[in-house]
Amino acid sequence: MTLGQGTTALSFDLHEARAAEKKAELQHILFRLATQVSDLDSKLQKANQALDSMKMQRTSGGAVNLGLVDLDGKKKGGATKVKPKQPGMSVINPTSKKRKAARGVEFD
């Protein structure tokens, strides 16, 4: 039996087994799943505790060490004026002039 497509496909070889073999395999799978669930649950609890401690630091300490980062750069300094494009000036490098003025399309 194959599930999925491509490189992520899972294939299983199914064979007929006796009830005792099925019972032992099913028991092994269930215990393994229970172990994984308990491990994931403990990881989730640790992550939630870390998140709660970060939230507590944020609320008790005011701002979180963002003093060095300027989040609102618009308030400081004046706004730069946008100069209109003058004819003959380059669009990519506005401080240099074009070498030739555009003439349009030339037909032979």
C-alpha cells in the first residue's frame, strides 16, 4: 500500500498476520504514540512558560530593550523633498546627465 506521491510517499508492505502478532504490534504502536504525545505535551508546557515569562518581563519592564532601535524614523529629521525630473537627467542616477537626448524611433 502506498500513501502520497513523489519523494514524500509512504509505502507499507501489508501481510496477513495472526491475532497475537497484530496485538503485539498494535500495543507497540500505541505505547510509542503515547510517549510522543507526552514528550510533545512537556515541550508545549515549557514553551508556554517561556512565553509567559517573556510577557511578564515586557509588562514589568516597560519596553523591551528597543531603545537602540528606532521604530518610528519618520518623526526624527525632516522629510526629504522629491525633486521633479528635469529633461536630460538620468532616472537611475539623478546626479548624472544622459549622454544623448532621446530622439524617438528612426525608420529606414
